[in-house]
Amino acid sequence: MTLSTDHPVEATGDPEDVSTNPTTARPLMAVAEARLSRRGVLAGGFLAAAGFLTAGLIDPPAAAARPGGGGGGGGGGGHQGGRIGFQAIGPSTLDEVVVAPGYTARPFIPWGTPILGSFPAFVPGTPGEPGGVATGNTAAQQAEQIGMHHDGMTYFPLHDGPRGNESGLLVLNQEYTDEFYLHTARYPGTADAAAAYRPSTAEGVRKSQNAHGVSVVEVRRRGNGQWELVRSARNRRITANTPMSFSGPAAGHRLVRTAADRQGRTPLGTFNNCANGETPWGTYLTCEENFNGYFRVDGTLDAESAGLATRYGVGGDRNGWAVHDARFRVTPQDPNEPNRHGWVVEIDPFDPRSTPVKRTALGRLKHEDATVHVSRGGRVVVYMGDDQVNEFVYKFVSARNWQSMRAQGRSPLDEGTLYVARFNEDGSGDWLPLVHGQGPLTAANGFADQGDVLVKTRLAATALGATPMDRPEWTAVDPRTGTVFVTLTNNTSSAKVENRANPRKPNPWGHIVRWDEQGGDHTGTRFAWDLFLLAGPGGGVDGSTIAAEDAFGSPDGLWIDPDSRAWIQTDGTQPNRANNQMLVADAAARWDAEPEVRRFLTGVVGCEVTGIASTPDRRTLFVNLQHPGENGGSTWPRLDGITTPRSATVVITKDDGGVIGS
Ligand code: FEO
Ligand code: CA
Ligand code: CA
């Protein structure tokens, strides 16, 4: 998520933009002495001034490398690649969704859509109740409605074969809340916006908690091609208070025990669920990202707890929950509740009575996403980003073939090895195992057992020498080639660590790194990496390696479809103050060429574009627009005469019924 500078919560700091990683940088000139891929930088950018070019290490800009040369903004006339079939659109500042010609986009299941129980209709807040919950829906009603701030999302077909393209479960994260829309219609920027930001009653806190979490809804395609919500017994809301369990090496660990759960086995709830993943056995993975900001630290913690609170940035009470819910007050007597968050949670969407499981083997960090890839031998590999300045990229590899493990009643997500990435200066990379007893991960260094390593994942990764990155967001694997990608959204922190994989300081626009695992073996420990693209205004400005007509910044959401189209979603300031957007790049571009990029969709005022899911036939694409009008200026999606801006899913179809993007 991005919280812009005039947002009330900014007073406590955007948690992703503050470095809590003390790792020291290698000097830039030392970096410049190492290998530079010819695509890594462009002549004329500020990298030249930083010494890369004078070092004589890179070729001149490869102007001819771009297919079709350039031009074509708004018409796509300059793009001639075969992989991307649609006409590019231009950037937008409109308060409406624009998609490529020949496609239709319809808003669907906005925040407040009734899905459960008494199916309470959405009631917008009204002015006059600062911080209260006297207006709008009640907390109990919110628990029966779609939550706020749609994010990562998966479509699970309910049938094998073609019927699965028309009937499925849509599972989506509800990342965070804009309390000023949740409780009242007071808009940010007005005099009382700050007062309206935090709920002032226990009921208000409960409503906020119920607007978080995950939604499961059955959806089906009607004969006219439009999609509708089904009032199904499978529909479910998971919130910040849903009972869960722990599994894996940190389950029951001393650092996850609390006064309310002395065994450390039954955590409560999930919140700030960013992106997602899905397993080959049909479950949904939801990722706990900026959990840290929901707590308040009362008193002086012991050294171990204080160290964890510092590295994970615990504190701030961003939503005011700590005032009315003691669970969010971290005290010397009961300091471990924050350690019960920051995990990947597995949910069985097909069983609404199932207990979500926090899979501790996947580590504890500000989990952006969890991309599952099945290796040749059937071991599952989960790629994950930790979204904060100077944090790391991880992967988990299951101990054995996932089918044989499940046949024995074991979870492939409980037993295996967690690794963190080191991007070497010469373009090679290493996966460093986070295994207790190996290297520095010993009791002498504060890691008494594997539970310690996992609860303190960030500290363990630093001890191993992982490479600090420019805010790792989504990972994706090209299913056709096996190449792995990660979006690095931006990094303007003065504490930013420069290295070859994160070469711009400051990096206001972000970039995308890709790598190939050695021998195509995703379970291995060696890889070769490259800079896929550097975002920005284009044409070499600020070192960006894209064309000016494809300008974008802050790549975040990412999916590679089976035809090697990389769907890139943005969350942050865009060149020329345009709205956030979704573009498609050629994921199979040669490593010595610039990938073709085309803009497919532009979002509405104030939103980010995030979350992407497809029917198996790829003829329906679901995309989320999150937090429209977070700073005012939007009334989207304007359904049923309601002008309160609401996060919603956008359902995209091709007018000729074809594959999206073809
Ligand atoms: Fe929730 Fe890093 O985006
Ligand atoms: Ca983001
Ligand atoms: Ca994100």
C-alpha cells in the first residue's frame, strides 16, 4: 500500500518507507567495479553521473533494442511484438476505469457488498460523527459484507473443465481501512479529518477489524457474459478476530505465547493482508504485511522484545485499536502478540468452517506475497517479498514432493527450507538457508532454535548477508520459461542501500529484477539475475529503461500469464501525476533487449491497481482498484447511486470473447 504525504496516518510514518535494517552499504564505486549488465543502465541517466559510465563498463544505450522503435502512445502503433495483442492506451487522470480498445471493464463487489448472514445492505457513513460508528453499517453488519481495500486475489474454479470458467470462488484480501470513509463521510483534507481517522468507540474498533482480513465469495457468469455474486453457503469473511492456528517450527514457541494463549497455538485473526498465492492442492495463501503499525508499545520491553519491535517497526497504533482492545497493547508482561503476525496464512476456501493456519516455516516478515511454483520433482517453492526499504527476497522449498507429503498427512508448507536471496555483483545469485545451527544462526547470536530463526526472520537474514532491496513487492514465475520476477516498488529513503540489483539512489520510480534458477531447478541455491526494466518517465529520464509513452512508476502487483505476458500493476506516484495503472510487458524479452511494454488499463483518482486473478480460460480477468479517493476527488464506482468511493473488483472481458491480452 501507499499512503501519500497528505494522509493523516503519514504523521506516524509510512512503515514501508522507513528502514529498520541496519545493514551497511557497499560504496557505490565498489559496486561500479563489478559486472554491469548492458541493460542495467542507460547513458544519460543519473547513473552516468554516479560513475557507472565513466568506469567504461557498459555499452551505449541500445536504442534499437526496442521492438518497433517507440511512438504509438494511445494507439499502440509503434508496438509490433506478437506477444501483446491489444492497442496501448494513454495515461489518464479521469475518475473512471479505461481499458484497451475492444475490452470492457465493469465494477464488481465493492466494499460493503452483502455476502453473508442477514445480507445487510451497504449504508455509507454520514457527516457529523467524528471518529464514531453511529453512521453507516454496524460492526456486525461489516462482518457480513465485503471488507475494505481489496488487494491480492485468486479465482478458484468450482468445476473441472469449461464450467470452471463460469463458476468459482473469488478469494480476496482486504488490506487496510480508510477510517474516515468507514465511519463517516468526512473526507481527508477537511479540518476534522484527523479526528475522523481513528474510531473512538469499541464498536468502531470492531467495525474496523471486521473490515480487514479476507473475503470468500462464490461468483458466476451469467448468460450475458456479466458476473454476479452468489448468495452461497461457501461465502465467508475472515477478520482480525477469526480463530486460527499455528503450524510449523514456530508453533508453540515461547516467542508466540501470550497471556491469552499460553500454549502459543491459537492466534487470533489476520490483518493488513497484502498479496496472495494459491497452492496446487487448492488452498489460498494470504500474506500479513504491515501488521506492525496496529500495535502500541506500553512500557519498556526486555532487550529481545525491544530488538524485534525495532526491526519490525512495531508501534504507532495506526487504527486506534489499542485504545479499546488490549490485545494490541504490547507490554513488558505480555510482549508477544506482534510475533503472532507477519506470517503467511493458509485458508481452505472450499470449507467455510476450516481454521486458517499460520505457516511459520515460511518466515515472519512484512509478507507482500507468496508465489507457489511446483518444481520438476514436485517440491513446492514459494517466492516471497518483504516490503520495506532495504529488506529482502525469500523462497521456501518443501522437504519433499507435495503429493507424497500430503498423502502422509503432512503439509508441504510445514517442512522444508527457507532461503533468503543474495544478488551478487557479477550477476550471479545465492539462496542462503535460514537453518538453525548453520553459519551465524546459533544460540550465541540469539537464535536458540529454529523457532527463533523464524520469529526473527529479518535478523537471521541480515546475519547471513542477504541483499537489501528497494522494497520487494510481488514475485511471479513465468509458467512458460520458469524465469522469476520481483517488483521493487521504489526507495527514496536516505538510508537506502545501493547495490547492483538496486542501482538507483534515490529510486523514486522502482524497477523489476528477474532471475533464472541454475539448471532450471527452483529447489537449488544458485541463480543468474538481471534488471528486467527500470521504471520512470521513460526515454532515459532518471535512468528509466522504458519508452516515454509507457511511463509508469512504483511497480507492485505482478502476474505472468501462460503466454509470458507480465501484468504489472502500480501503486504510487506516476509520471505526470497520472492515475495508477496496469501495463503488460513481454516477460520473455531477451536479456540483452528492452522488453516491450504496453499500457492496458488506467485506474481512477487516488486508487492503486492491485490484485489479479483469471478464469482458467483467461477470458475473464479480475483486477482490484484499492482505496479510490483516499485523498478525495473520487466517487468511483458509483454503483446504486452511492458516491462514497469504494474499493472494488473490476471484471474485464474481451468484446470478441477472446483471451485477455491476446
Ligand atoms: Fe501491500 Fe507492499 O503492498
Ligand atoms: Ca505498494
Ligand atoms: Ca502491494
